[in-house]
Amino acid sequence: MSRPAPQDVRTVVCAGAGVIGGGWVAYFLARGYRVVAWDPAPDGEQRLRHLVAAAWPALTELGLAEGASIDNLSFEPDLAKACAQADFVQESAPEDLELKRTLLADIDAATPEGVVISSSTSGYGMSEMQDKCTHPDRTVVGHPFNPPYLIPLVEVVGGASTSPDAVQWTADFFTLAGKSVIRMEREVPGFVANRLQEALWREALHMVENGEATVEEIDLSITDGPGLRWAFMGPMLTFHLAGGQGGMAHMLDHFGPSLLSPWTRLEAPELTQELRDAVVDGCEREAAGRTIDDLVAERDRGVIAILRATGRA
Amino acid sequence: MSRPAPQDVRTVVCAGAGVIGGGWVAYFLARGYRVVAWDPAPDGEQRLRHLVAAAWPALTELGLAEGASIDNLSFEPDLAKACAQADFVQESAPEDLELKRTLLADIDAATPEGVVISSSTSGYGMSEMQDKCTHPDRTVVGHPFNPPYLIPLVEVVGGASTSPDAVQWTADFFTLAGKSVIRMEREVPGFVANRLQEALWREALHMVENGEATVEEIDLSITDGPGLRWAFMGPMLTFHLAGGQGGMAHMLDHFGPSLLSPWTRLEAPELTQELRDAVVDGCEREAAGRTIDDLVAERDRGVIAILRATGRA
């Protein structure tokens, strides 16, 4: 099998070069890869070069990898010719299941044996998309967040016919390429971050519909409230601190009953001993020896840094 | 009526000086107020002075108001003697309804006529808490986020017997004192930010319970994903950008059907024309003339600033 080791990838093929695909192109160029881009739109190359040029100052400011250059981008109007050069393929076509099923099969037919094909999809599981491929074992979801050239998160998950090796390879490759990788054990609609974001978004829509808050109030409540902590300390560790010295254990044992209060339209799961322990143990693992006092000090430094970075202090 | 103008407040009484009340004490001292604190715990004064001393370096770094000093704090073990000095009272007792009903009545009895009494409660509406007061018209919820000395958000809302004047006064006072104020028109359980936070938290608990994601993955998905944007651009304006040049209108018109997808356990409201327009108009108001390109540039600058501020770039 001709799959290169993750550290030996030189040429990344980006199939679909809209906002997400173009963001990937910019990112891979900045990390020093050679990128071959394909897009079926008549003005695809023009739009892509505009997007990359717009992102480049930010990427330069953040620091380019050795040898990184916009000159390492080539546009190839023939999908098969593009894929033939790939050490790795990132597909970012529109969210249309039939289109993706067909496109992935075309990519699969033209890409060297073993080379991993990753999809940016947010809406589908790979199980739904890979069934027309001759080699579905090397097709994986690698779901980024917009803009992919700045937001580190990539969620990696295989489909029913994906080999565990391909999933592992993809996670390793994205990690080497500088991304923050969540490797999911199984497909869940929306993956992780979008599920959390979607719950918040739906609650916000309910509030607007019921006249409970305006759009501006909803945004202010996040940017000037919990959003200041979430940029560096996630919602679980944030609540670990809300429990005082007793941490998440105290939080759940004392405020668990508030899960029954009508603070959102989303019904909470029953707080079983098992769920309680899973959350408490997870926070302890994540704290990794840091005391509550350590974490409070980190939180305060982080909030101050962010207030300053965003011009509010 | 002896209610001072918001800009004439000199002495703030903080009734209850635990983590939240103590955070308020530190904040008001840093803003140059004289603070009289009361707490019934035997070691209340000691714990409070410890908390204020711990917060003071951060507050100093952020910049103290003229005349601000820890020496402007006095501890008064007699609640009535404390309240008698108040130009404004902030109550931060434990979340126990009977305790708060009684305490607010005691504060009301001892506080000069007209002076506003604000409660830090997260769990109750003022309508439930104010009924034992002789002057419930001046009792208001002023709900902060932890830690109150750093997080700007305060949600202000009155109860059934609160006068609109008192609500307005409280919003004006907190704004003058440097807070970001959301003035709610009516009581909703959890107010605004906690409802959004709670929807996300419950979805996270479901994911842990179902083995869909670990605690660490949930936190990483936020800190390295949408959390990077939410520190300066709320969830609504974030989705305004997700719609490309068409903004929120394009987003809702094209991705509205995804509200029916099982991306969270929270059912979405029906996307009526009215709701669609309310959200689109809200985003336009909030954008205040900034084009999508302007907002994209702001987002990128913000994400880079936050990646740097938190040591990730």
C-alpha cells in the first residue's frame, strides 16, 4: 500500500475550494505543504486565490512553516489529474449527500492506493457517504471549524467501512499539521462541537421567539459572560471551578437538582452515580494535578489576557 | 425619597460575602467605592479579606479607579448597622429561597428609603423573593457572573412589585460602575446567559452519559473551536458570518432545515417568517453597518489575538 507516513505527506489535494475548502488550502500552504486545488466553479480558481491572499497576512503573522509559500498552490481543473498527485485529500464540497457520494467515489477512483481521503462534512456521517467508493476503508471525516486556517479544532471519525488504521493515520496527520484533534469512537450527528453549539443556538432561537431576549442581548450575554472563559477553559472545567474547593464533585452533589429546573428547554439526563462519576473523574483527569486555586489563578489570568486582547481592558 | 443619583453612590453595602459577594466587594473597591460588608459566618471577615487580597493584584493590573483602596472596606457584623450606611445594597446570600426572602426583608427594614437593593441570585426571580419586604418596589435582581470582579456581565430584572424606576436606576448604576448590563423586560428562569450555558451543559452531560464524548473532548471542542470566537463575537453574529456574503438571512433561508436534524437533544422552534426576520434584523442592528468582510476581518483579528493571549500562537 502506498500510503505515506503522516510526516512524509508533501502534496495535499483540496477538492472543493469554497469558503471551507479555500480555508484548508490557505492553512496547508502556511504549514509548508504543496497544495493542488480543484473546484468545478467557472470562477473557482479566481475566488480561491482571492481567499488565500486574504488569509495570508494573518497566517504570516502567526508564523509560516519553513518553505511555506503561496507559490506552492496549483489549481487543477481536472479532478483525476489533481487526485493522482495526492499524499492526502481533503474534500470540501457543498453539503449535498448525493453530490458527496458521487464526488468521493470519483476521488477514490483517481487517488493512489491507500492514500487517505478526508471529508470536511458537518452534516453527514462517512457511513452515508462512502458506499459508492471502491476503497471506502480509507475515507474518513475530518471536520474543521470556520475559518479552518485559524480555528485549531478538527473532529476525526470513520464510517462503518473505514479502517481503524485510516482513522488513526488521519488523527496523526492533522496533529502533525498543527491541528487540535478530537478522534471520535463512533459517528454522532453533528459530532461534538456542533452539538454543543446547536443546543445553545436553539435555546437562543426560543428566547428570541418568546421575546425573552434580543439578538444583541444574547450575544452580549456570551461575549461579556461565559464566552470569556470558554476561549481557554471549556464548560466542564469551568463548572469544576464553580464548585469551589470541592470542584465538580461538590458542584454535582449540591447543584445537581438544578438540572430539573426550567433553565433551558433541553431536558437533562438523570444524574446517576455513573454519570456523576464520569464527569467528576473527567474533570480530575483534565485538571491533571492542578488544584482549584491553580485553576482559579489560570482562569483569572486568562480572562484578563482576553479582555486585553479584545480591547476591553 | 433619598435614593441618590447613580453617579452619587459612595457607599455600597455587600450583604453576604462568600465567593460571589466577596467578588463584588473586590470589584466595588477597585471602582473606588467605599464598601461595607456583612456576613453571618464566624470566619466571614477573615475569608472576605483573604478573597479581596487574592483578587487585588488582578484588579490593580486592570487599573484601579481614582481613590480605590482595600482600606475602603469595612466589615460590619450587624446587618442593620451596615444597611443604614447604604447608597446601594448588593445581596449575595446562598441560593435558599426562604433565607433570601427573610434576609431581603431585614435589609429592606434597615436600608434608607428609596435606596436600591439588588440580589445576585441566579436561581430565583425577584417576584418570589420580595414579598416579605415593606418596600419591594426597590428590590431588583442584579445577577453577575463568576468572578464578579472580572466578568463584565450583569443581568438586571425586576419582580412583579419592582418599580420600573428602580430597574432603570440599577441598570444605570451598574453601567456607570463599568459593568456590561442586560436589562431584561421580564423574569425568565435562568435569565439569559445561564439558559444558554445550561443548554450546552445538558447536551454535554447527555454526550458523556451516552459515551459520545469524554469530558476532555467536550472542553477541547469548545476551547479550540467555537469558544475562540465567542469571547468577542456572540453566537448570533458568528452565524451571521457563517452565511457568507448573504449573512444571517442566507444562513436561515438555506440552513434552516438543519434545525430539524438531530444535532442536539433540544427541539428547535419552528422557523416562522417572524422568527427569521427577528433574527436577521437583530444581526443587522448588531452589525451596525459593518459588512460581512469587515466582520470576517474582525473575527480573524480577534481569534489571532486570543490565540496569542492564551499562549497558543
